[in-house]
Amino acid sequence: MITEFVYVRHGETAANRAGILQGGGVNVSLNENGVRQAHAVAEYLSKEHFDIAFASELLRAAETAQIIAERNVSGFQLHLVPQLREWCCGEMDGMNFSDIYKRFPVEGRSFAFEQIETQMPGGESGVEFQARVANFVTELSRTYAGKRILLVAHGGVLQRIFRMVAGVVQRENMLPLAGNASVSSFIYNDELDAWQLTSWNRNDHLKGIPHAFVSRVIWLH
């Protein structure tokens, strides 16, 4: 039995543009371009069947998910959940990335490289973040076995899923990126008890809409 997950990263926000770490503690809406991106991905997925959908309860993801739900023919139920919130980075949430790298150089490096042992000041550790995401996705694979599930959340959450599904990125290599309003997918094969990444960072639906592929320095949103 195959359970399929389609993952959409939320549309752009003003903080994305400004290089500000939103993390799990900053709750902002999509900007005008982010709304355009959300409508574009909604049109792209409009005729795709989904049995159910889950999104981060943070506004940027919830708004993206609601736009997708309104356009989709499946009539699926959308659930906003805390398990898909972005990494809670405590004192660093809301800071400009240039300031983060000066004040928190060790923690800042974890946005670019696989450093799961990192403890964010006043926030979650990488281990806690990984467990939160992995446990939730595993639970979905069991509860909705054989279904097609839409997830709408954040870049950091998708990175934790990448680790769970595809494996650990070598410490000397940078983590893979996925842009705003991009679409990725992965499956769980019940018979083999195994995960597989099936696509990453699809963005053809954004042609004609600005969707800058930002550097890692301003990526985790």
C-alpha cells in the first residue's frame, strides 16, 4: 500500500524579502507577491485529488493552504496544526540573518548545514524539531494509509522531512533548498516499510511570477 504526500511551501512574505528569520515565533501574512504565488500553486493543483490536508497554523502557511483548498476540486478537509509550525528559534525569531550570524554564529550555521544537535536560545533543539515533524508525518502515514495527503508548511519543516525520507546530508554539504510556493512529494510504502522522495522543488507553475531562489543565509522561513 502506498501513501502519498504532496508538500507545498508557503508563499512569500515581507520577512522573506527582508532576510528576517521568521521561525516558529513570528506570525506574518503573505505579501502581495506571496498571494500571487499561492494562487498559482492553487491553480497548478486544482484538479489533483487529495483525501485530506494539513497545514501549519502560522498565517503564511494557513493562508496558502486556504487558497489551495478553495480552488481544489477534491473538497478535502483542511486541518491547521501546531506540529507543522516552523522551527521555534527562540531569541533568534524575528532577527535579521546578518545579525544572527554575528551574535549566534554556531546556531546560525545550522540553517545551512545538518547540525541537528543545535539548541536554539530559548527555543527548540534540532533534535526536538526533527522528532516533532517526523512523529507527525509517521502518524499520518498510519492513520491515512493508502491516501493522498496535502501538507502546506515551511522550508525548515520540509528539511526535516528530507532527513526522514532521504537520509542525512553529509556535514560538509549544504542542505537542499526549496523555494516559496514550490511543490515536493514523497511516499510511504507500507509493504516495504520504507519512505521515498519522489520530487523536489517543482516551480514551473510560478513562471511570470517573481520567485527568487534565495541563498541559505536568508532561507529558513
